[in-house]
Amino acid sequence: ARTVARGADGALTVGGVDVRTLAEEFGTPAYVLDEADFRSRARAWRDAFGTDADVYYAGKAFLSKAVVRWLHEEGLNVDVCSSGELHVALAAGMPGGRIALHGNNKSVRELEQAVKAGVGHVVVDSFQEIERLAEIAGAQGVRQPVLIRITVGVEAHTHEFIATAHEDQKFGLSLSGGLAAEAVRRVLAEPALELRGIHSHIGSQIFDFAGFEVAARRVVGLLAEVRDEHGVQLPEVDLGGGLGIAYTAEDDPREPAEIAAALGEIVRRECAAAGLTVPRISVEPGRAIVGPTAFTLYEVGTVKPLEGLRTYVSVDGGMSDNIRTALYDAAYSVALASRTSDAEPMLVRVVGKHCESGDIVVKDAFLPADLAPGDLIAVPATGAYCRSMASNYNHALKPPVLAVADGAARVIVRRETEEDLLRLDIG
Ligand code: LLP
């Protein structure tokens, strides 16, 4: 339910607000987040999985107090992977019990803060962490619920598949190597830990459900092994995030209802075959909720035609507000936002203002040939992993996040200032 449209004179509007008004009032570059779209996507996940499941929004995609409040209101939980994310979630009023803590090397301090906050579960990722967490929970006199993150051994097949479930990487405890079963033994032996279930996250920006299906089968397989060895049935499985979104017209994304149905069916079928009670399912979508809900609004600064090659269009941001093109060779589209034009399309590369030639925002796209300095352009689908991966390279000031709804815009994360940078530089 995106509210992006063209106004009477052709300028882009979102949530009923003209992008020229946004640029005038708040400046560029800016991330423009469509609140109604965010809420409807969050709700779609909640509704697709229903009351027998929990949806944890993956805060690493983008986290701010406003979005945590929206998630709270829409009945979602939050997954955090650092003390910083934990603090934002708590500051926004998310109850500790609806927060999950992730990470392959959580610090003692992060574990202490999470236990103190009463997080719903900690997803443990190593034997050392099991020991550390047991000690911390014991010292605080609580029994901490945990999930064990396992590596199910699904291989990365495609270029987009930012894979995390193959064997040769840092996350999780290997199922085939027996580390997962050993982790179960160790958690069950710790009186200060309560083993709630098994976790798997196979990767990100995935369209093909085959990997999720293998993962779900193997996770349920481990539940059956745990029952056989220990006589306990674990009540939860968490199948992670990873559903892909459309960055360009070539991507064909799947709906939350489709993945909910696919995962539910496999878990039910495998449980029936193994004689297990169907566990509670959780998922951790990040990109699929927030990714499509925001675009980045830039002002064109220079237009440089290179004879026989393409035209370089420089904007007032770049790799500091969107590193994904440089880092993953990610594809984006771009649109002229402040007006429409009948001019011929020209091949462009949208680049930033940073001191390297890899500073590319949109590698290949078409914009009207009369594009000129002062025009506003919009790069869609920048809601996930753009603000959250933004940097201060070249002492760039991180852009604000504007939430737009019902004809009004407000700043939910303000633009950085030079004073912000100098406040940290105390030398
Ligand atoms: N759960 C766990 C344990 C994760 O590690 C992740 C993402 C998610 C859930 C959410 O995945 P999503 O639904 O957003 O795909 N920076 C990269 C993506 C890294 C994803 C890291 N983990 C990018 O910009 O594409």
C-alpha cells in the first residue's frame, strides 16, 4: 500500500506530500519513509503468520524509536543485534519480553544488559557464549530463555543470496558437524538457561523458497533428535528473515502470506511425520518490511555527459548514505521526482560526492536528457540497510529520516550537523 503518486503538475508525492515541499523544508539528501506503507507491511506479516507465531522485525535493517512504536502498535516484536539496537528498542517502549538478542560475538556487557532487560530470548551462537550467558543469568538470579542458532548447511546458489547457512562462515553451530546437538546438551545442563528452541537464518534477499524449506526440515529434524536423546520437546522454531524485495522492475517479490503458508506446511508435515507437536514458529523479516517503504531524495548537482559512454549525474549524497551498490553491486532504479519531462531518455550513472570512483548510487539507469542541476531525483527501495549502514566517510553528515503520512511530514531521525561530528572529536 504505497502512497507514492504524481501530483497534478507531475511532481512526486508521498503520503500526500510533494517532494519539493520535503526538499524545501528538510533539505536533501533525505530518506523519505511512507508510514502507512510500513504499517501495512508489518500488519501483513502479523496477519500472515497469525496468533500461533511471532514476527520479530530485524532492527538491523533500520531502527528508530518511531518505527519501534509502530511495530509495537501493530503487534510485532523486535530482533536486535547490539546494545545500541537494544537501547533504541527499550527507549521506544518495546517491552523486554518482546525483544530477541542476536549476534555471533555479543559482549558480556550486551548479554548483561539483555538479561537485565528481560529479553524474550537470546539466540546463542557459540559454546563460549552459552557459558557466559549462563554465568550472567545465574548472577542475576534469572533463568534466561534461549534459542540455539544452527547452521543447516544450505549452500548459496544465487548472486543475490547473501547466504549465512553454508558451513564455511562465522554464524551458528553446525548441524552436520554435531555442534548443534552438543550445544543442546550444554544449554540443557545449565540451570540458569531455559532452552526454548532452535533458530536458523539462511540469508537475505531470497526469492526462492527451496532454501527455507530445507532449513525448516532440518530444524524440525533436530527437534526430533532432541526429543529422542533428552525426552523433551522444544516449543519454538525460529526460521529467521531473508525474504527478498523488488529493487528494480526485474525482481518479482513473494508475499508474506506465501512464505507463511510454505513454512507452516513444511513444519506441520515434518512434525506429523516425526510425531512431534507443532512448535510455535517465529520469523525475523527486516528488508521485506522496511525496504520498499522508503526512497532517498537527492538533489542533482552536476550533469556530465561522457561522449559515447554515459552521463554522470552527481547528487548531494552517495556511498555514505547507500553503500549497497558499492558493497554488493546492488541494482537500484531512479526517477526524476520534482517534475516530469518529455525529453528523450539518456543513459546515466548516478554518483555521489565522495572521493572515490566506486561511489555509485545507481549503476545503470535512464533519466530524461533535459535533467539539470536543481532537479530532485528519487531512488526507491532504500528503507533497508541504507540509513543503518550509513557512514561519515569524508565527514559526510548522515541524512535525516522523514516519516510522511496523511499529508504531513515529520523528522523521525534528524540530519547530522558538523557539531555532531565535533562533539565526538574531543582531542
Ligand atoms: N535474522 C537474522 C539472524 C539476520 O542475520 C538477518 C539479516 C535478518 C533476520 C533479517 O534479514 P532480512 O529479512 O532483512 O533479509 N546488509 C545486507 C543484508 C545483511 C543481512 C544481515 N542479516 C544488505 O544490505 O543486503
